[in-house]
Amino acid sequence: MRLKTRIICTLFAAFAFTFSATVAAKELRLGLIVPGSHAWTVAASAMGDELEERSDGNYSVSIFPAGQLGSEAQMMQQLQTGALDMAFLTAAELTNSVTDFGTLFAPYLVTDVKQAGELLGGPAAQSLLDRLPRKTGTIGLGYGIAGMRLMLTAFPADSVNSLGGRKIRVTPFAPVQDFYQILGAAPTPMPLPAVYDALANGQVDGIDADLELVWKLKLYERGDTMLYSKHMMFPVVGLISGRLWAQLGEEDRTLIAKVAKKHLNNLFGQYSEIEATMLENLQQTDIDVIEVDSEFFEGKLKQWEEIWLKKGSFLKDLRSEADELQ
Ligand code: BEZ
């Protein structure tokens, strides 16, 4: 081939590559641990629809719920290598990379999901997202929430002492395990997909969960008492792979970040309604629904605070921001 022809071929190939990179539609793969019917999955799907519409079809989102891509830890690794584009992960999972995320699980930090939205939109929680790129190689696009935490037990539970020595399923993360340890229970780490069977076959005596899970996963079928304690909030964080982020132009980054944050933040309002409906549903079942507050724990929760204050000063800042919302 003559030199001139080779240059023309090279130029044509470069043009074709640039053109196709501009117009090729990108399918973003998004993983979650929660089932397809869960509000986080519904939010991810609404985010995908809006992104597709606002990008004129340049971006679409394929959703992999119910831990199809593995545990949250595995999804985090996939985000880091670029094998996965996006994920909605529990803030608890992020505690493994940035310990201070654990402070978001401080008992009775907020009273309800609405207040959780206010706190998570504030400077302290936002500063945690800013640490993610350096610590995890992922970008935090925003916070959402699940329902406030409660306890469903397979035995009649009427006092904090009745939890003593009982095996309680927890999300496998330190802040939640610490909570049950100080109550004298035996926290048993277990990911969400395994919970129904574990409660059914007596592997655990009770579970830490929320109203939506107890209803949608039919966990009440295996319960005796539901202590509706609202003892912790349970944030979710929308993440995108740092490797993918580095390849995106400014305009695409702005669009993805804006749409993701909007649909994650919508969860704060949605959960007020979801919780009211699920509570009504569960009150119609055979389980005893008992509403309790911080006094139920008879002063034991101070120990959680002591453990987490030893890990750093972040909890103090977060608490003072939360106190201003009361
Ligand atoms: C749980 O492990 O209890 C959980 C996980 C994701 C969303 C809500 C709850």
C-alpha cells in the first residue's frame, strides 16, 4: 500500500472510531442485593428510564437485582475493575472501605425516614461520599434510604432481656453487629437472600429487618412478634465505577449524576408511604406488632456510642448535625 493510501485509511478509521464512540448507545449494568419488587430496584428502573429518555437513547440501564451478580462485596469489586458499571449498595457495605460510614447506623440518630433525608443531604454525610473515589475507586452519586429498622422474632419478645442469648440475623456489618452484641443477643451475620429459610428452619431466632422486607419477603409467616423499634436508619448509596467515570465527558457525567441523585432522593418521600402501608398490612397478620422506642433498650445503647466514638470524631459531628434536626 502506498503511503498516501495508508494515511487516508488511518484517518478514516480514526474518524469512524470517534463517530461510533459518540453515537454508540451505552448499556449501563447495575447490581443490587434487594429483590426485583423492592423500592430500590423500582427506583433504579425509573432512573434508567429517565436516563434513556434524556440522553436520546445514548444510555440505558440493565438491572440485576437479588444478588444475581454476587454479594455486595463482590459487586464493589466488580465496580472497581470496571466489570460492573453501577450499583445501589447499602451504606453498611461501604463501612468496609470507609469506617465512618458506620456512624450513619448510630441508634436513634434520626426519628424517621424524612429526617434521614435531611441528615443525609447535610455536609457530614456528603463528606463521606467525597471520600469514596480515593478509598474505593467508585463515585458516590447520592443517598437514598430503606425503612427504619425493627426486629422480628420467632419467639414472644417483650423486653430487651428477652433478646438475651437469642440468635438474631443481622446484615453482615460491624455497626449492626455491635448493636445486638450490646443487647446480649448473638448477632448472626447473613445476607438478605438467605433470611427466609434461616428463620423458617430455626437457624436464627429473629431478624433485624424493616417493614418492607417483613411484608414483601413474607417473613411474618415465620415470626411471632414484631418489635417496631425504628432503632436505625438504613441508607443506600448509588455508585458508578470510577473507571467508567473517567471515560465520560462532562455533559454525560452531569446528566447521570443528576438523574441518579433524583431517583435515590425520591426514596425518602416514598418510604414514608411504603412504611405506612406495610405497617397496616402487617397489623392484619397473626404476628404481634409492638411499637417501642429507645426506652425499651434500658440505657444499653450508650455502649454503642462509646464503641464508635473510639473509632474517631466523625460520630460527634454527625450527632450534632442530627440534633439540630430534632
Ligand atoms: C438487609 O440486609 O437487611 C437489607 C439489605 C438491603 C436493603 C434493605 C435491607
